[in-house]
Amino acid sequence: MFTLAEVASLNDIQPTYRILKPWWDVFMDYLAVVMLMVAIFAGTMQLTKDQVVCLPVLQSTVNSKAQPGSSGKADFTTVETTTGQGEEASMRTVSFGSAPTVTPDVPLSRATSSQYQPTESGQELKKEQKDSSGRKTNLDFQQYVFINQMCYHLALPWYSKYFPYLVLIHTIILIVSSNFWFKYPKTCSKIEHFVSILGKCFESPWTTKALSETACEDSEENKQRLTGAQSLPKYVSTSSDEGSPSASTPMITKSGFKFSADKPMIEVPSVTILDKKDGEQAKALFEKVRKFRAHVEDSDLIYKLYVGQTVIKTVKFIFILCYTANFVNTISFEHICNPKVEHLIGYTQFECTHNMAYMLKKLLISYISLICVYGFICLYTLFWLFRIPLKEYSFEKVREESSFSDIPDVKNDFAFLLHMVDQYDQLYSKRFGVFLSEVSENKLREISLNHEWTFEKLRQHVSRNAQDKQELHLFMLSGVPDAVFDLTDLDMLKLELIPEAKIPAKISQMTNLQELHLCHCPAKVEQTAFSFLRDHLRCLHVKFTDVAEIPAWVYLLKNLRELYLIGNLNSENNKMIGLESLRELRHLKILHVKSNLTKIPPNITDVAPHLTKLVIHNDGTKLVVLNSLKKMTNVAELELQNCELERIPHAIFSLSNLQELDLKSNSIRTIEEIISFQHLKRLTCLKLWHNKIVSIPSSIIHVKNLESLYLSNNKLESLPAAVFSLQKLRCLDVSYNSIALIPVEIGLLQNLQHFHITGNKVDVLPKQLFKCVKLRTLGLGQNCITSIPDKISQLLQLTHLELKGNCLDRLPATLGQCQLLRKSGLVVEDHLFDALPSEVKEVLNQDTSIPFANGI
């Protein structure tokens, strides 16, 4: 036999799930336990005490009223048997009346046999005769046991026999229905995860500190409002600043946390200070809540399952009540039994009594009462389920009571679970809402960030770049530490992969700041900060994946000189970049766009009057439309790199002020159009490197003002004499081609300072080369040169000489006469240098303090 504790264990759930048990579920659980007790008690009584006592109905012809000397009481005999399990049956004959009555069919055997008994007193004999009198049935003990068992199964109604078991089965079904949503795998995992997160959110120190801080801020605001405080610190933004951007400009809004205007952000009360462990745990909770919400909000399985099990319990209640009420009156104490065993017993009809009848009837009435209460609670549950939309949950009350105005409303299973929690304690949902707020998460990140990145730590990360400027590079942080804006001597600030970057008014302290880098960092600025950047910022780099990452305030920086845009700007998205706003950049001189453009946006012409340098670096996308270039007449430097150009664009020939043209890494094969460059009187530098040019037309002679010509990494096999007619040429780079001969006309370039022919097939150096006495750098590496003429000593200004990768067996001793050449500027194999005379090596190893330029 099982115990109550074993059956009640079906109703047990994890203690943490209690928060999802509203009062009606708890009350129904207790009712189920009481019904279990009724079932087990009834079953125990039935197994140990239940019995039926039966007597045959006698067909007697004797009327008991015919006895004249009777005392008025009917004389009858009762035979009692028990049918309990494991107990011995007994039978006893009891006689009532003043004198024995003998029926015709029952002999007085006991009276006649008294003569064989030992001699006794007269009183004992008279007593024995009185006790043995009664109505005899001629049935022995086994027959009574048999007929009692037969009538137990035939005369009693089935409900009297199986009532405890039915109650037990119904109760178990109700218990399972109440807790099935805690056991079903697809809902159990979500509920377990939700309860775990909810408990951690409730106990998190950040929850307490955030809510406490909200209360402090609200009281501080009320105090300021009452005292009429109007003054703000100089770094706090106000909407009345002069030159403020439009409402669509992404500035920092005033929603979310509100801080006292009398204190900087870092001087919050001690309640906002978290240790590192608590901060990391709170950050992890924000991430868990975000992922759990995305996982649960897309389905309503938990809601449907709970509604389904409630409907099942209600239907079960109606079913139990309908069929149970009909059996109340069938339970009675007396029953008539016709077992049809006359051939075994000798009687056809028996009258039986059921000793458990009254007890079972009372237990049944109690059970019906419990079921009625249980059913009414189920009906109330259904009313609650459909009274309001439980698949929607609003944090409106929490938003009103706190400063977390961005807490979103939730839906589906997430909303239903929060509704269930509210029935337990609404404080859980209020604390949980803190971890749904982006304002709260950002504030936590800010506090943790400021706690980790102190002024001293940031100072250690400041470095000096090649321009001898102090720069600070912050990478993959949750925000910008407040201490950054205390580095007042910083010249350059780089913010990379900081999605929640905010630039406060304190940036106005950084008076030396002129260059800002935003790499995948859509920074927001306060009003006062924008005013400072608008007036002081000179150079801005913005790297992005989508044009939406470009802050709108970028196009309002009227004193900006250089703008670098690096990201995806294909032809379909050109309008999204908002280049029409460039007209506000009235002092912009340099515009650098590294993207995948198929055409030059026509809106670039808005800055044409003052733009002096335009750089377009494509990723290999072919640049087709360049008509907008014709309007940029003031551009002095133009770079079109990696744009898959096959010829020199004709639009370039309209740029009368062009001084430098760079067409690097295209697919240019012929440059016959070079004759049109004669109209560009100011063109001094032409870079056609990394193309597929096979020849240089003789018409290049008409570009008379050319000073630098870069033709490296092409497919040139020879150099025409026309190149050497460019008397102003100072730099010539034809490295990495297939040139086998240096023409003797090279001696005509008297102003040549830098000559590079590395990576070709040259085997002989003409003596005319050394007439270019102004040469400073000479690149002859990776050729087939076998000897260096002694006339190299004529190059008195030579500071860099590359000879490595040739077929030399010695170096001329006259190298020592090149006064400015030192070992650091001589690129040659070590064994050739070691073979030089010692006095030459001594000269080359000398230090020199004479400054020189290394060329390109």
C-alpha cells in the first residue's frame, strides 16, 4: 500500500517555480491533497473494515405473536459473520424472550442431549437452555462466508466498491493537469530559464542600485524644480545653443537616466558604484534577457498549454460532478440479495447490511463538495485567462514610476509569464524591467567603463604618431570613458567599434583636438559638444558598413578641412549618404571616398568651389560615369584608384587647375589621350603606375611642365626619347617593367633627382646617366647589370643607391667620392660591400649630420 507522501509527490514542483503559481493554482493544489487524503482514507477503511453481513429470508409458518406467555417482544435469532481478510469467522446464536420457542422443523437437540452432560446445578442447566434458544437456519460457517462474499459483489452498487479508487484516479489526473506545463519538455526548458533569469535579476545588486538611483534622481529633480534652479554647467547641452542642428540630427536625447545638473556625470552617489564582479554579472544578465526575449517572444506555446490544461480540469470537474451526484442515493445500509445459489445454500433470498455505507456516503458528499470548489476555481481561472489579453504585457506603470522610459512592451509567452509572476508579486516584474531597458544597460556599461578606464590608465595608452601628434586609440569598448575628455592636450582621438559612443559637453575642454576617427562608431553628440566640434574640428575619418552609421552631424561641421569616408556606397545607395548636405562644409579642402562607386555622385559639386583634392578609391568596381568631374575646376589633386578604368577619362582634361593626377591600379592599356594634358598648364605630377600600359606615346613631349612621372608596374619594353625631352622632370619611376635599355638621351634630364628602374632587364648603364648630377636616389636593383662605371663619383648629391639583385662582382672604389652616400643608403649584397677598400668603407660608415631628402 502506498503512502500519502508518495502520491502527493506528484504534486511537487521545484521551489523556484512557486513564483509562477497564482493563488488559484496553489488553492487547487491543496484541494487535490485533501482529495488524495479522502481517497486514501476511504481505501484504507474499505480494505480493513469493509464487510457485508447476510441472513436468509425464512419462509416460516409460525407467527411469533401466537405465544401467550411472551412479554410482547418478538423472539428472533441473529447469526453474525465477518468477511474481513485474514480474520477468522465466528458464529454466535443469541436467544431473546422469557422462554424458548421451538419451531416444527428445528429439533431441540441441545435440550435432549443435556442428559449426557456432567451433573450441574439447576440454575446452570436452566441458563444453558435459555441461551441456546432461537431460530435455526441449518447453515454452517462456510456457507455464511460464501453467501456474504457473493452478496458483496452482487448486491452492493459498483460505486460503493470502487469509490476510493475512482477518487484516487481523478485526483491524480487533476494533479497532472495542473502541473503538466512544468513537465512538458518544450515548455519546461523555457520556464526553467525564465525563473533562473528572473531570480538573478531580482537579486542583482544592479537592480537595487538602479532603482535607488532613480528615486534619488527624481527627488533631486523635484528639489531643483521647487527651488527654481536655472543654471547649468557649461558642458551641459541646452536646446537654445546657437547654430543647433535640426531635429533630425542624431544628438543625445534627454530620455533615460537624468542626472543632477549640479554635478558631473562621474560624481554620482555611491549607490552607482559596482565592483567588477557585480558589473560583469549584470552585463551577462542583460545579454541573457535579450536572448531569452528573442527566443520566447516568437511563440505562445506556454500560454496555449496552460489554457489547455485549465480547460481539461474544467471538463473533468463537470464530468465527475455529473456522474457522481447520481450515486449518492445508491449507497444504503440494507440490501436484498438474490444470488441464485439455492442448490448450495438452500435459500433464494438474503437480506444484507453494509457496515461502511454511512461512512462512504459522508466521504462521497465531502468529495463532491471539494470537487465543486475545485470546479468553481477552474471557471474563475478561465475567466481570468480570457478577461484580458495575456499575450501582451505593458510596462507602462514601471515606466511612469521610474526613469526607464524605454522599457519595451512584450508579447506572447514572455508576456504570459510576466502576468503569472504579477499574481505572485509585482515587484519581480518591476525589477525584471530594469534589464529590458537599453538606458539601464547603457548606464551600467558607462559606470563599469568609467570604473575600469581611469585617467591614469588612459594616459598610458596615449602615443605619438608620425606627425608628432598625441593620439589615443580606443577599440571595442562599450562606450567612451569620461576620463578621455580630461586629456586636454590630445591632438587626435580614434574611436573604433564602439556602437554606443556618446560625446558629451566635456569635449570642449580638449582645445588641442583637431582630428577625430570614427570607425564603425555612429557617435552621438550633445548640443554643446556639437558646437565645439563644429568650430574646432579640422579632420574627420568615418569608416562604416552601412550609410546609416554616418552621423548626420558630420555634414554640419562648417570648419572641417578634411573628410574621409570609407564604406559601402554603391550606386543604389548614393542618395542615402546625404551628400547634398556637403554644401554646409564651406571650408572643406580634401574629400576622400573609399568605396564601391559606379559613378561620381553629382552632389560632390556642392563643394567644388573650395575643394582642392578629391580621392576616390574603389574596391575594383568599374567607375563609369565621371561627368561630375567637369564642374570641379578648382581641384588641384585627383586620385582615381582601382576603378577599372581602361583609358584616361576625358572629363579630367577640363580640370584647368589640376596639378597632380593619380590613376593607380586601373586597367589602362594605352595613353594616347596624353596629348590632351598639354591644356593642363599646371599639371606637374602624373601617376600611371600599376596599369597595363605597353608603350609611351611620343606626344608626351607636349606636357612640358611635368615634373614627376610614375610608370612603374606596367608592361613597358622601352622608353621613348620624348620622355627625356621633359626638361622639368625631377622624378622618373619606371620600375618593374620589361625595359632592357636605358636610352642615352637620359643625360638630357639635368634636373632629374630621382630615377628608379628597379625590376627590369637592364644590363648596361650608359655613361650619360651620370651626367644627371642632381640625382639623389638611384634605383638599379633586380636587373642584369654586370658593372658600375667609375663615373658614378660624379653624383655628388647621391644619398640612396640600390644595386641589390644584379650580376655584380665588385663595386667601384669611386663610391667613396659620393660625399652624401652612406652605408644606410647603399642597398647591396654584404660580400660586395666587404670587398670595398677599407678607406672607402670608412667613408661610407661615417655619420653625417647633413640633412637630405630621400625622394619619393
